[in-house]
Amino acid sequence: MPSARTTRTRRLAVALAASLTASLSLLAPAVAAPPPAAPAAGPLREVMFVGNNWDGTADVIAARGDFHRVGRVNVIPDKAERLREIHLDPVKLAFFLGVRTGPGEGHDQFVDDMYATPDGAAMVVSRPSFADVVSLDLRTGKVNWRFPVAGYRSDHMAVSPDGTRVAVSASTANTVHVLDIATGRQLGSFKTGDKPHENVFTSDGRLWNMSIGEVTTALDAPWLDWTKGDRKITVVDAATFETVRVIDMRSRLDAFGRGDLSDAVRPLVLTPDEKKLYFQVSFLNGFLEYDVESDRITRLKTLPGSPDTDPDRTTWVNDSRHHGLSISPDGAKLCVAGTMDDYATVVDRATLEQGPLVPADKPYWATVSGDGTACVVSESGADRVTAIDFATGERVASVAVGDHPQRVRLARVPADWTSPGAN
């Protein structure tokens, strides 16, 4: 039988071990508990998410018809916590203010891109000023998970064809992260050129990233284009994240006889068979056609410039002239957002003839309606979204949204969904 002293010693050891365990748990990174099993998905409805970058909100609108507003989601419910964290770190604060004065045009950038999870239960959002990606419960508006990206700014995203993975550009770290869309767990990452921007998954199991280099400097003269950094398209295997191809548009543009054009690839679209790629570049009012198999630029379309556009390139937003491109489901029509020229237009892909120039106030993005009949552009200068009929090239609807809409994405939400807190 142990003595009283031995018993006291054992009790003290147990107490010290428990205390040490508790102390270490406070120092260890927080690990989220496994999410509860998701209930069987109910009926879903197709909508569009509109990211209001300066508001920190996302409007949910109908995906066709009159595109009426269905509801709104606050994408920065944790704003106070994030700002506290930023203001306690001088480096984070410097980059936060840099985003505001640079690409944010004097505003914080609270939402760049957003997608829905396959079950329609959550919205996944990249938030440039907070340098992160979050998942928001669409019923409650609360944060499910948060992933801080490498560096100090998050940017464009893309979702895999099966909807289970989301890729996000970490623009100051020249990195793309690929995350599990349900849990936020990183599945892999890869390095890119300077300032990774657009991401695109393709049906052959690859992931394309386009880097755009430095777009906030005043060194915008054509002869200074080399100062903008290492810009290239990086194509990786979407399963292993190993690089399978690098495309430097500089040499392709030179071979095409347009060494005067920037090689910063902005928005792009692929034809349904993924054999042709159409892309915009910095400072160009128009777009180029690239043949994927032969690896060469084949055509250039120059679109009209507005007489009201300031010829001083340093006044163009983030080196954009035209920023926003979509393609009709049959591949017959392209839709172009003429950002600095204040119009959008539909272009016949076979002939490259443009349709009517539809007035639009700083259109910043172009996508396709749920039924595939219309091009949908965000008018960031007018705080509205406008639909243009692919067949006629004419405006068919407009709907008011929040402050400075940019990315517009198709999504699916529960059929009975209303804004969090509306009930």
C-alpha cells in the first residue's frame, strides 16, 4: 500500500501534467473540429453571386429573366477581428494600406471572387484586403472556415469541374493555393509568374494561371513594359500540381508582329472544345486569339476607343483598358467589357465583327447567364449588373447592386434561400 507521501507526489505529478497540457494547448494552432455530416441537399435554384468589392457584400440575383435581386450576404462578418489583427502587425498594416491606395483606388478590397459549394450551403469568398479565403454559411452568414493565403493579398479564384476544389491566387507571394472547398484544407500549391491573377480549370485535368505583373506603377509607356515583371501562363496538373507547360506570350506576340503589346494576360476564355483561347492584355482595347495546339497567336481584334477616354495610360485602372470577357455556350459569340471606354459589346467569333456598343459605366467583368442566352457584365461605376442578349447584342435587363461590383459568378443555393438574418 503506497505511503501518504507517495500518494501526494503522484497527485502533484498528475496536476502538473494536466496544467502543462492545458498551457501547451493554448500555444498550439487552433484545429477546427470535424464538420458535422451535411444533411441531404434539398432543392436548389440557380442564381448569380455579385461581389461588391468596396462594400464587403455579395448580392445574390436571379440567373436569368429580369435578374432581380434575391438577397445579400455580408462577406466580412469578422471585420473587427481582422482589422484588429492587421493593426497589431506593422507589415500587415503596410500591405493593407497598400491595397487600399493601389488596386483598391482608395478603397479597401473586401471581395474579389466567390463561388458556392456543390450543396449550395456555403459561399466561398476571396478577400484581398484581408489576404484570405473564407467559407460563409449561407443560412446564418457565419464563417465556416478561414484560410490565410501566403503573402498579403488574395485575388481571383476558380472551382474545379466537380465543384470540390477551389484555387486562389496569392498575388504578393506568386503562389496559387488549391483548397478543399468543404473544409478549407490545402490540397496543394504551385508557384507562378509575378502577381498571379486569373485561374482556369480545363477538362483535361489541368489548371491554368495567368500572371499580370505589376499593374499599379506609373511606368506605363510601351517601352517600359519590361519593368512590369515576369508574366507568363503557368499550366499545372490539377491533381499533382506539377508544372506541365509554361507559355510566355512575349515571344508569341513578337512572332505575331505585335511586340508593342503588353504580355500581361488579363481575363480569358476558352472555346467549348478548348482549342482556341481568347484573351485581353493590359492597355489594349480589344483581344487576341491563340491556338492552343499550334502554340501561336492567330488573330487580333481591335475594338473602338471612346473619344472621352483619357489617353494618359497612367489614369487607366490597374493597367486595364478592356477587362472582362465571356463566350456563349455554343462558342459562336464573345462578349467584351470595354472598361475604360464605358461600353460592352458582343463580337461574332467567326468574323470578329462587333455588335452595338452598349453604354456601360466602367464594366469590370463579363460572364454568361444561367440559360446561356445573355452576357452579364458588372458596371462598377454605376453599381449595377447589366445583361446583353447574345443574339441581338442589345441590353435586356439591368439591376442595382452594391458598391463597385466586380466578379459575377453562377451559383446554386437552396430553393427557399433568403438573406441571413432576414427571417
